[in-house]
Amino acid sequence: MKRFRLKENRSAMKKNSYEYDVALSFAGENRAYVEEVANSLKIRGVKVFYDAFEEASLWGKNLYEYLSDIYQNKARYTVMFISDFYNEKLWTNHERVSMQARAFQESREYILPARFDNTEIPGILKTVGYINLNNKSPDELAILIEKKIARDHKFFRRRWSKLSTMISPKPFVFSIKIVDEAAKVVKNAKVVLVADNSTYLEGNSDEKGLAHFIIRTRKVYTILIAHPEYPAVMFPSINPKEDIEITIEKTEGFGSAIINKNGQLPSITGKIEPVLTGDKGFALYADNIAIEEGVDQPCDFELNKSLSLEDNRGNIIHLTFRFFQGRIALIDYCKHKSI
């Protein structure tokens, strides 16, 4: 059996580290849409600067200097949500100037325009690629942002060297290391690799945060990671030709699970079973659990949209399906807080 030596390039990581993966710049009139983007990014483990998440940090600060530093120095990317409102605001124009000062120094794209309308913004050329928000849901935009970040300096997937390659037809071991934001290993995370044909491999992270898989066929996989103390993590289109390390970040009150055909979730009794419907949609059965306060079952659902579930003891959780293919489902959940 071949042994693999971990080789992390810590100096490169330090050089390319930022406090935030992305900062969001927007007008208050567009907050409803942007807040959904921010929440989706946070659940996906992206470090996002969104003012509502930073109330304690912003309290008492000189906002002119503090926000200038955020948008000019502390984010890997900024997303500019362009609208007629954006162009009229004092603070958004202050943020824009800080962003453009940074962009002038960069040899890569830094400002990522996302348009609600065709408003012209000083310094943003019409030829710069942008995302049209009229046909993008907040979650779809969050996925695009996540992909953009993942390509930059391999931020989400810090790779180490591997002795074996995909050239050899022999089976080999593919390993995934899971750590938290403090670089501490995460034990007992459920890890599933799902191929395009819906076959899958299952594993769990051990005492060293490692999950190992024997790869016998050349396939591209979607990596699913779940843990009762962390939100769900998903990486599509991963070629297992080299081992990877994935950083996951806690979000208070959130946990996640991967179920195969049917399953039971923490904090609630009974079982759930998601199924595919004939029109390529999704539906949910629940045993001894009320869905959305007792709607008829099966209850239709959509990916990335929350459902409320209540058991016979009055326990309530909010459930969101992040992935469902074949019989494998990746789920985020949070326990209902009584008022």
C-alpha cells in the first residue's frame, strides 16, 4: 500500500489569505434579495461581509474608514449589486471608490458586477462581464460566487501532492481531509461521493479528519459533507486525481445530514423519505411527522427552500434540501427556537 505525504503550502496560503471571501455592496432597497444571497453563502461555508452579520463589529466604528478598509483590503472579491438605487446612495458610492482603488492595483478581476438593471456606474465599463439578476435566484447567484472563489488560489480545496495518478487503471485511495476555520480537524463528518450515474461511495472522517475512498473507476463526483454541528457542504464536478482538504465553518444553530432513501434527523422523532416525482420534481413523505403544519403527503418541495417539520412531541425543525440524486439527499436543518 502506498503512503501519501501531506505537503501544504502554508506560505502561499498566508500570502493569499483574506478576512472575507467576498464582500457584498448594495443599496438598501435591494436588501431582501442580497440577504438571501448572504445567507446562502454563509450556509455554504463562504466567509461573507454582509452588514447585518456584522452589527457588533460595526457598532461604534468610524464607518467611513472601516468600510473603506473592508472593500479595499479585506475581501478576496466584492460583488457590486448595480441598480438605480445603488447609483444614488452616498455610502454605496464610497464603497465603489474603495473597490475601484483595489481593482486598479490588481492584475485580476476583483469587482464582480451583478445587475438589477442597466444603470451606468462610473468606472464600470459596459464591456465588463456581469450577472443579470433578472433571471438568477439568490441561491443560484450564491453558487456562482462560490465557484468563482473556489477557482481562485484553490481556496476551498487546498491540494497536496499525491503519488498515484488517474493514468493507472489500478484502484487507488482518494482522501479528503476536513478541518474547521481554525484549521482543527473535524471528526465524524459524513462524506459521500456521488457519481453522475447516481452510484456513490460513503465514508466518515476519522480522528485525523480524514475520509478515505477506494476509487476503482474514472468518474467525476459531487462531494457531499454533513455533520450535526456544521451546515451542509457540497462540491460538484470533482475529479479525484489528487487528495483535497476542505474547510468547513460553523453556523450557530445549524446542522446537516446525508440520508440514503430515508432517514432520521437529530432533535426530531420519526423518519423522512424524499422521492423523485414524474415531472422531475421532488416530494417528501414523513412518518409520524407533520410537514408545513400538516399538509397532505407527499409534500412537494424544491431544493434550497426551507420546510418546517414537527414531530409528535412538538419539536420543530426547519429543513432544507441542498442536493438530491438517486437515493442520496444532503440536508441542512436548524431547530426551531421558541419565543
